[in-house]
Amino acid sequence: MKELLVKLGSIDRRIIFLLIGLSVLIPLIKPNWVQLPLKIDNNTKVVFDSISSLKDGDKVLLSFEYGASTKPEVHPMAVALLKHLFSKGVKVYIVSLWPEGPIMATLAMEEIIDSNLFSIIEGKDYVMFDYKVGGSIVIKNIADDFRGIYKQDYNGISIDELDIMKGVYSVEDFDFVFDFSAGVPGNAEWVQYACDPKNVSLSSGCTSIMVTDAIPYVESGQLKGILAGMPGAAEYEKMVYDFLNEEVENQNKFINKNEVISKGKAFARMSAQSVAHLLMVFFIILGNLSYYFERKKG
Amino acid sequence: MFMKRQFAIIVMMAMGFLALAGYFLNFPTLREFTDKDAPQWYMIIAGFAAFLGCLNLLQLHIQKVVSQQKNWQYSIFTLLGFFVMIVFGFIYKGVNPGDDYIDANNNYKYDYAEVEDVGNEIYDKYESFEDKNGNGVYDEWKWYTFWKSAEVFIDEPDGILLSGEEYTDNNGDGKFTPEMRWSTVLKSEGSAFYWMYNYVYLPLGSTMFALLAFFVASASYRAFRIRNFEATLLLISGVLLMLGRVPVGSIIPWWIVIFIYVSLFFAIIASKIKDKKIFFSSYLLSNVIGICIGFQFKWNILAPKFLSIPNIQEWIMAVPATAGSRAIMIGIALGIVAQSFRIITGRERSILGD
């Protein structure tokens, strides 16, 4: 037994790769095989409550700062948040500080429009702006002079012609800012250059790897909660799903009752992540047992 | 030489002092400069810098291929990707965006993507194209009519259908597509650039990121070892975070958490107890006592927060992780102050290529 454990310490990495691959693949292909309850994290609850407190006609600025590599983690939370906002009749303004941001925003909006859940019109209920180079400086400009940098929307229509742009001059004219972040510029820059100096509520959804950097801002209240990676996205998706179903029963005028409300993608991916994490813990225990016996032997 | 070195330093110092002064002097013109003009200058310069970056990338990889430096073969793929995306972005537009506007029944009313009038005189997907005033002219987007009173879809004899000559029948097949512009081609679903992004770059990007899972698993198997106290702490907090952030963490029972606590405690005091029999018997006894206490306090019905893995994970993130992050952030901020001071006073010249 001891010999076997020592041998396992130098197991071929390809076997580990294979097992990890299977642990992810099987729950994705057969989601019914692994069904686990989802506990809602406190930070996700704070985000949900903050968005829920918004009223019909409030203005929310969304910033898309992720791309292809981080799409599986961040995109589901963007779709869930858009559903939540449109279900409350909130006006949505989308900016992008990453070159891929506009494509991500377009994909998210397409998903919302294709769901047919909301009767939204571009230019009236939501507006998109193109990518602007400059990172944190763009954030600073949005904070001071929004119209100074955004002269036209994504479709090339002058913002003076857009009904939705009436009364929007700086970040202070928004009731809430939400940042989808996968790097720099990201939520830290929004805190430092715009929302904290101008006292505008800010929240963020980011990749798991970024959470440790963002958590001091959450603890200080500069970020109203955080959607942390895929688990955060899954938790938020679940809360929005329950909320939308409840609102349909309450005859919410912004939701099309005849359409089916879907759960979202992150929720389905959590089982795969659970099994993969369990397997990693198992590997760590195995590796340490092997290390212990190896040292004893040596 | 003066322009390259001294002049560059003078500009750098002057701009540094000006930007800094804007935050300390209550002088409206200066404030206007630091708040509005300087950031806009920065954005313009950053735009050019991005262009220079592309040129630099090109130069670097061409040099690598020409001189056949180490791993020069990979540079071919970089250059190939670079040029392919340039061609699709600027030159080859690909399929026009989807032949969206079709006169499906030759009635000179142009419907959106095969969506027919279902009897409500509204001709498009999502009810967007509406004959507002019954003149047989179908307007694009309701808000558009509000602002522009746009008689958008007008069948003129020249085959050009819309205001602004935007929608033209490019190939005479009776399908009317928006005129493609440089910026439009990047945003249109049917374009080659969009296709390349959606079906090549997007899956490749996600794949690269997903590969991390395999490397993390392999690395944690080999590197996450109980070598000393610090490594043990790192390992335990890592495991708790891994389990606490996923649904499986919430179904781990309270007695396993007691077992983890007891194991952690005995791992710390292991070096103090020489006799193995005493060590293992006290370890087992502690576990049994812990579980008995649990049943006595009915933790099997409602476990306290300190025995729930997700709650422990939340605590780790909120207290030790926050403390560590703040320390790092303060350190970085002090470093930035020192570095900025060196740049502003002209001592730091590495940015000039020194």
C-alpha cells in the first residue's frame, strides 16, 4: 500500500489531465447525474439587492471589460444582469474599455433580444457605445465629461438625437454603475477614478482570479457586493431566474409572460466545477500521502 | 539628440508637474486642463500608441522569422493571424450582413429577414418595422420615427431603398442590404471578420483559458505539499476556498470540518509530541470528543457557521485575504509614488529607452 502511494506521487501528468477532462466533461454532458444545491454567497446577495432597489427609469452604466478567454466566466453574469435590469424598466448604457468589449456586449444583447422576454428598443431603453482606447483615462473622462468622449452611439447616431441620452453628462447622472471585469482596466479603476470620487454606487462581476484584488473594495463598501467568477454568476443567475418567475406572477409590465425564462449557462456549469474541485482536493491529499511516505522511506 | 533626450525629459517633467498641480492648486484653467484636456490628449496618444504597437509587433516577428531565431516558426502563425484579421477587417468584407431586407412577395414592401406581415401591418422581427401612418412606407425602429420622422423604406425607381442611400441592392437579386462601411463590417454578424472572431478566436481564447484547469490540477498535485507551517496554512486555506466556492462545499457535513480543525491543530503541534502512540491516540480521541460535542449541541440539525465550509471560505476572503490584499495595495501605491517622483523629476530615464 505504502509502495503504491509512493508510486502515485510520480504519476504521469497525462493521467491527471485525463481525469480532470472527464470530471468536467461528464457533468457537462449529463448534468442530471450530478445535481448539487447552490448556496448563495453574501456578496452575490448584496449585488442582487442593490440592483433590485433600482426603480423604473433609473439609469445604469455597464462597462464591458472582458474578452474571448474570460467569456465563459463573465458572460453569463452579464446576461443575467441585463435581464434583471430590463425587468425593472431600468435604462441601460453600455460602454467598453476593452477592444473585445463591444462584441461581448452585442452578444449579450442579442441573447436578451432573442429571448423575447422584454420589449426593448435600442436608443430608447438601452444604448451601446464603441470601444475607446485609454483604459483608466476613459473612466476618468466618463466621470467628468461623458459627452466629451462619446459623441455618437455604436450605430453612429449622434447622442443628441437619442432620447435615452437626455440629462446624461457625467457619471453622476447614473444611478448605478456595474463593471464586468477580467483585468485592467477593471473594477479597481472604476472605484479609484469615477465612482468613489463622485459618490456613485458601483458593483462588479469579475473572474475568480480577480476576486482577491477586489475584495478590499467590497469590504470597505466601495463596491456594493461582487459576483465572483463562475460561482457568482451561477448564484446570480439563480436569483434572477427566481425573481423573473415571481415577477411574471406579479404581472410585471416589463416582462413578456408568453416567453420561457431560461436558467442560464453558469448554473449548468457549476456541477462540472464542483467535481473538478473535488478531484483536485483528492489529488492534493494523495500527493501529500505520497510525499509523507516518500520522506519516511528516504 | 536634443529632441530625443533633453526635450523629451522637459516635456515629461512639465506634464508631470502640471498634472500634479491640478490636484493641489485651485486654479480653474489648470483644473480644466487636468480634468478634461489632458485625459483627451492621453486618449489620442494611446490610440497612436496602439498603432505603433502593431507596427512593433510586426517588425519583431518579421525579424525573428528572417533571422530564424529560436522558435521562429511560431512567429509565422502570429504574422499569419495578424494579416488574416487585417484582410478581414479592412479589405474583404465577406458576406453582406445576412441579406436582411427582402421584398418577399414583390409588393414593394421590404420585410426583415423573412418575417412576414402576420396581419397587423407590422412587418418585422420584434415589431420594429411599422407603417406608422398607413402610407405604405415602413419605418425602422419606433424611436427612429420619433426623432427623424424617417420615411426609411422607400422604394425608389433606382433600386436604392432608404434615406441616406444606405440600403442598396448590391447584386440585383432583390435583396437589400445596408451599405458596408469600414466600421460596420466589424459589427455585422454576416461579415468575415465577425465570423473569424466568433468561430475561431472566441473558441481558441476560451480553450487557452480552460487549459489552466489542467495545469492547476497537475501543479497542485505536485507542489501543494505539507513541507512547513506556512505551506500547510496555504494548502488548507486553498482547499477550503476550492470547496467553499462550489456547491459541493455546502453539502460537506459538520463532522468533516471538525476533523479538518483537529487535523490542523495536530499538524501544528506534531513536532512537540515525540511519542507516536500518544500522538495518534490523542488525535483520535479529540476527533471523537469533537463529534460527541457536536451531537450534544445538535449540530447535526443546525451546524454553526464556523463548521460550514462556505462560511469559512467567506471569512477567509473577508479577513485574512483582505488584510493581505490591502498590504499589497498600500505597498504598490507607495512604489507608484516613488516611481512617479523619479519620473517627474527626470531621474527615471528607462522610459526613454535607457
